[in-house]
Amino acid sequence: MSSLIRFRTLFVAAAMLIAPAACNKDKTGKEADKTAEAVNDKADNLRDQARDVRETSANRQQALTDKAADKAEDTAKDMKDLAQDTADRTNKALDKTAEQAADVKEDIGDRRDTVAKKARDNARDIADEAKDVGKGARKLADAEHDFQYAKMVRVQTLRSVHAVMASQPMLINAFSSSLPILEGDRALINEKMQILQMRLDETGNQIETLNGVDAASWEQRHDDVNKAMDRLDDAREDAWKALDGAKRLDRTSMR
């Protein structure tokens, strides 16, 4: 009877080892999820800003090119008309032709100044938008730093919980080996122990892989690890239940 009481005390103590380690699961997980989402949002904003700058620059450059081409075409037409008009005029109209030539020259200068001013304005606008993209890049870098820290904390928490879980097979095996359990129940315990060990290996690998996940893939991969941890906890409970419900050779229940 005293042996049974000692076993029940050890069983409760072993089962309670899991609670302190698991209590930080939601807190660290939510923090890592939050920082990953922030990185993704800022990356999307930065990509949108960069795309807008490229499109704006291209559109303005094309508009400037079109405008310069139009001005050049108009100027060429004016020069051609002037030449034709000059050829047709008599000596009496030479003064008027010279005046027209002066007007055309002045118009060419005005058009050149207009195109140059548009080019300067365009360059200044693009430079301002590039500054905004630079600010977005700095915000993205800050968010990425926050995510990396939160991810490190989360992975360390998962490793701690996993380490506690990894101690359970040893405890269960120690208890089952020291008691005269019926062979059928011992086989069931061994089966549950194999499943528990499989879950330990599976979860351990996923936790280590999670350490290299980026913000864009974090949500799905983190959810996979959380589900693996739930399966591990279920396997742990099943193993303890098998041990607790095992019958001894004197046909009495462990309970």
C-alpha cells in the first residue's frame, strides 16, 4: 500500500513538471506571430512604394520624352515653313522674314527652357519619393530585428518545454520496471512509449527547423509546430494513463 502511495505521489509530481514550462507557450507564440506580421506588412508597403516610384519615374520620363519630341517636331516644322516662306518672298519682304526668324529662334529657346525645367522638377520629385522608400526600408529593418528576437524567445521556450517532455519516457519506464505489471498491460505501456518517443523526435526536428524560418513563412510553420506540440502532449498523457491503469500480477489495479 505504501508503494502505491509513493507511486501516485511521484506520478502527480512528474505530470506537474509540464505545467510551468508550457505556460509561456501562448505568450511567446503570439509575440513571434505579431512581429512576423509586422515584418510582412512593412515589406509589402516597401514593395508598393518602390513600385510606385519606378512607375512614376517611368511615366514622367515618358511624358518628358514625348513632350520634347513634340517640341522638336513643332520646331522642325516651323523651320521648314520659314525656309519655304523665305524662298518665296521677294527682296521687299526680307525684313519681315528676318523678324520671323528671330521669333522662331526665341521660341526654340523658350521651348528648350520649358523641357529643362520639367526635367529638373521630375528629378526632384523622384528624389523625394526615394527618400520615402528609404524610410520604409529602415522601418522594415527594425521590424525584422523585433521578429528575430521574438522568434529566438519562442524557440527557446519550445526547447524548454520539449526538454521537460523528453524526461517523461525515463520516468514512465522507471515506474513500470519497478512494478509487477501484467504482460498485456506492459505491452500497452511499451506501445504508448514508442508513440511518445516518435512524437518527441518529430517535434524536436520541427522546433529546430523553426529557428531558420523567415517572417513570410512564420505563421504556417509556427502553427505546424504548435500542432506537433499538442500531439506530443497527447502522447505523454496516453503513456501515463496506460501506466496508471495497468494491472499488477496480484490482479489489483494501479489505481
